[in-house]
Amino acid sequence: MLDKAKDARCSTPDLQFCHEYGRLWTAAVPSLLCNSFRQYRTAANLTLINFRKLNFANPATGAQKSIEIDDDRKTRIFWEKRMSQDVEIDALGDEWKGYVVRIGGGNDKQGFPMKQGVLVPYRVRLLLGEGHSCYRQRRAGERRRKSVRGCIVAADIQALHLIIVKQGEQEIPGLTDEASIQPKRLGPKRANHIRKFFNLNKEDDVRKFVVRREVTGKKEGAKPYTKAPKIQRLITPGRLQRKRHLRSLKIRKTEAQKEQKAEYEKVVAQRQAEKKAAVQAHREAAKAARKA
């Protein structure tokens, strides 16, 4: 009966057009309602409320790994925690038992980054300039007001950056196992860093311990050769001589300035004496004129 009534209602072309137009309008209403930013944000929160992404970094191996957590209850261990705070993550699963991580940062569901020092669990607008995090100036001296997320973790955080501080009982594949170790491509370059790396004394020659790397030429059939970085802050006889030369220049410049100052003070004293004598002679002449 309802189908027959519907067909009868839409039998004429005009009524059929109105029915189709109303159906299209009903389908378009949700997209039109999401034009404002607040309603779009609410819709995004509803769709992403049960989704979290945790980005782990292990400084010991240099590896990084990202995992997705669907259960919102597991991420409650990070709520009301601040950036740079250590958290035990046993609640994430048995494989994470004994692990301790440090919160390095994160982003909320609209992509705004967390900023250290902003002690609020929501988003604020700050006037940022050169040297501030979460901002890169385009022109010299430029400042802009930007939206940043506070450093306190809450339910609206979408992704968290975590740094492993203490390793747990089990190894995580791709993060803490031996296969995940990322070897360094370049060795230390600064002289003190080379000494620390090889446990050297000040008397040892650092140039013998530079880490060289093999390089293959771009041309076909080219022989491979080795390259070594230029050692920075290396104390050499030439550098000591240059330092002594600069020190002697500074001393000579100071002595020359003292001589110039003495000559200037001598000339000033002579001019003041001449002026004083001229004033005295003028007074005596005026006094003699009055007596006459």
C-alpha cells in the first residue's frame, strides 16, 4: 500500500521532480552542515575517537617504529602527563612490559603540534617569532600568531612521539632487536668528540684516528677511494702561532691607543693653558684701562 501511494504521489512529472529534489537536498544537508570549522572538528572527533598512533624512537639503535592502537583505554596511561615526562607502558601489552618511555611531543586530531611550556590540555593561540618552536619565520623579524596545542596530553591527542628510556623484558622487532640497529654512516668530526670516541689523551694525535669512508666514483670503471672529514677545533702549531700573532696585535694596538691618548691629553692641556693665559691677560688689560 505504501509503495502504491508513493507511486501515485510521484506520478506527475512535477511531483516526481519535487520528490527527487527533496531526496537530493536531504543527502546534501550533512555536507552543508560541516562547512563551519566547529562542526567539522566535531565530526572529525566522532570519527577518530577510537584511534591512536604512537611513534616510538630508540636512541640506542637509531630505529623508529609507529604502531596504531584501536583501544582508547590503553592510551589513558598518557593522559594528564606532560612532555618530557617518563611513563611506564606496561598497559599497552605484554610485549611492552618493563618499558619506560619519555613523551617527546605529539599532534592533536587537527594536526596542531604540542608545544613545550604551554601548561594547558587544549589549544591556544600564541604570538611566535624567531627561535620559538612550532614556527618558522619567512622574513627577518617576522612574528605571527599561531595555534599550538598545550604540552599536557589529553583525549584529543591523535599521535604521540615517544622515546625509549628503559628497555623492557622482551625485544620489539624493528625497534630494539639487533636487526634494527642503524649503523652510523659518518664518524665524529670534532677533535674532542674523536678523543671521547676512541678514549684518547691530549697527547695522542687525533689525525690518526679519523674514521675514513670508502667512496666509489660516478664514472664507469673508476677505482674506489677513501675520504676523511676535516677535523674541527684541532690544535695545531699554525693555530697557536696565529693566536700569538693576534694577541701581539692586540697588545700593540692597546699601546698605540695609550700613546695617542697621552698626546691628545697633552694638546688639550696646552690649549687650556693658552686659553687661561689669554683670559688673564684680557682681564689685566681691562683693569689697567679702568685705572687710567
